[in-house]
Amino acid sequence: MAEMFPITDVRARFPALALTDDGRPRVYLDGPGGTQVPDCVIDRMTRCLIDANANHAGAFRTSVAADAVVAEAHAAMADLVNAGSPDDIVVGANMTTLTYAFSRSIGVGLSPGDEIVVTNMDHEGNISPWLQLANERGLTVRWMRFDPARGRFADDALTRVLSPRTRLVALGLASNLIGTVNQTARFAVEARTAGALVYVDAVQYAPHRPLDVAALGADFVVWSAYKVFGPHLGVLWGRSGLLADLPAFRVRTAPTLAPGRWETGTANLEGEAGLIGVVDYLGWLADAGDPAPADHGSAGPLRPRTRRLHQAMHRIAAYEDRLTARLLEGLAWIPAITVLGLADPAARADRVPTVAFTVDGVPSAEVARRLALENIFVWSGHNYALEVVRAYGIDEQDGVVRIGLVHYTTAAEVDAVLDRLATWYGTGAA
């Protein structure tokens, strides 16, 4: 029997969900571009600006409080993803900026003729930095390509492009456009066995399922806090030895040890306080239902807080799976709509609730505009998944319509967007 998800209580924690425009509620189906935030994130950020608004390493109270915020934020993110230590967590501006920084550091050790692997299912944030690095240092780029008809990578997709010269493999854990969850842990084993570093973009996975870096087996995992109900920050986990040994581009007076050597400049303190708020909220959600189950899919026993946070994420995943099935089943009844990738509701376990589609004869931007007039928020375009759009032969400028469900989405909101789409396009393009 499906667990009763506390959707009413969840929605009460997100102030933005109560906003209306001319008496009409806002329907936030734009989660893949950024989620709304719960009250405890807002409260943590506000209190930081009042109580801890100072720079680091001072003897006075506000500076001591600022240091405590930074330490607690790193510990919170370490527990969220089952990292071995808070020192393995690097906080930065966003996923793309972090990836550019680490690509440059990794590139110092690469030579002309070395090879790197990127995939055509990834967000540009995990492609362009590596392509530019390859161009600068004379590296060879190998493309790991997915099958558009199946919306997945073949089991041997990485095997085909690995070679003795492969030095790095950049992979996505879940597609930000078609939602496919990839076999990244298996690919990571294959890549590391071949002697390559593995850099994983977990941005679209992290809001929907438990993220366990120990089980994933990569060398670097990066995600966006603002897509996991938090502030506009990026977070990266790296293997301790790599964070200690890779050259970091920093000012001479910056810390020499990780993570400080990677966090040059004054921290976004209020943002880091918001990271603590994310964990506060997920801890509340963990306690909002049945007791936590046994550790599932982890590399070993989880710390108590990590266990609770992963229980919250399991609860989120189960609820979102039901919403995803409802959305996919409804879209299948609309003749003019074509869903990209895993369109079968039975395959929802292999995807996150990010759904992309096109409408026959109608520009995607027009569909998104019409929905916006109904106060239903969705994205259109390539959504920085340029190579995915190209793989499907879709016009790059117009792209697709992208609906992103999150755990504060209701079944009624899913039905509302389906009703509008069926009314407009149910008998063919309008």
C-alpha cells in the first residue's frame, strides 16, 4: 500500500506556494531550473544576516558565528550525500562555475593526446568546460552517445570510447531534459578501472532521490543547492586525496587545506546558512511519516542524520513516482504530443520527474507562453541540454516543453496542466 505523503503539511512549509496573481494560484512546474524554498531556509538566511554578518577568522562574536555557519553548512552537506568528512565538501557559486574551476585544475595534469570522455545527454555545464579545456591543451574528446529511441545509454556505451589514453570521464547522473537516470555507478567502476577520473553532474538527481557519493564511486560529484530547495549555491564533493593534491587556483593568502583552498574569497554566508536550512527541512520530512527503513543502496551503514535525510528522499521519490505516472499517462492521451525518452509510465523508476515533449506544429515557446497565461510555470527551449535536442533532431532555438515535478507538486496541479494541454492539442495541433 502506498504511503500517505503529507502534501498539505509540505506545502505549508513553502511560503511561495501560497502566492496568487489576480486570485489565481501559481503552479510551479519549473523545478528543473530551480525549486522554491521552505520557511526554515529563509529563516536560517535571515538570522545569519542578523547574527553572523562578518568575515571569517576573527575573535569577535559575529566572526565566530560566521565560522560556525560555514562549518555547520559543510557538515550538513556531507551528511546529505554520505560524504566521509565535511572537508570533502566544496561550496561555490553554482555547478557550472565549480566545474570550470575543477576542469582547469584537473587540466594542469593533462598532456596533448590525452583523452577525455563527455556525453551527449549532459547539461552544457558538464560539457563546455571540458571541450574548452581540450581545445586549450590539445586533448582528444570522445563522445559517449545515448540511443534517442530508448532514451538511454547502451550497456557498452562507455566501453566503446574508453582507451588507454582516457584520463577523465564526465557523466550526468540524471538528464536535465528527458529525466533518464543513468547507470553512473557502473560506468564509474568501468572508467576508474581504466585509470580515468570520474566527474559526475548530479544536479537533476539530487532533488528527487538519495544521493550517496560513497555508493556512486565517482571522484567528484557536483549539484546545485537551489534545485534542492535551497539558496543559489553549488556544492561539490571530491575525494579527499584529490582535493588535497590537485593544484587549486587561489590567492597566496588563502587556506592551504581543503576545502578552504578551493573556496577563495569571502563565503556567501547567508547562502551557506540556507544549506543548513535544507537539512533542517529534510529532517522534518523524515519524521513526518513512518520510521526510516533499513539502509538501501548505500555503500555501508549510514550515520544517523544521513539515514534520516535519505529516508526523506526515499519518501520524496515514492510520491514523485506516482505523480510522474499520472503525468505520463495523461500526456499519452494527447495525440499531438510526443514525449522524449522514457515515455512509458512503467519505466518511471528509471527516470526523475523531469518530462520533455513537443507538440506537432506548435512552437514549444508558444506552448510555454500559453501555460504562463494560465499561471502554470514551465520551461521551453534546449534548457542547456543542447546535445540532447540535437540527438532528437529538434530545432535548437525552439527546443522542447519541459515540465518538472517536485515533491510539493500536487496531483491537482498535474491534472490542471494536462487539462489545458488536452483542451488545446487533444485533437491535433492548434
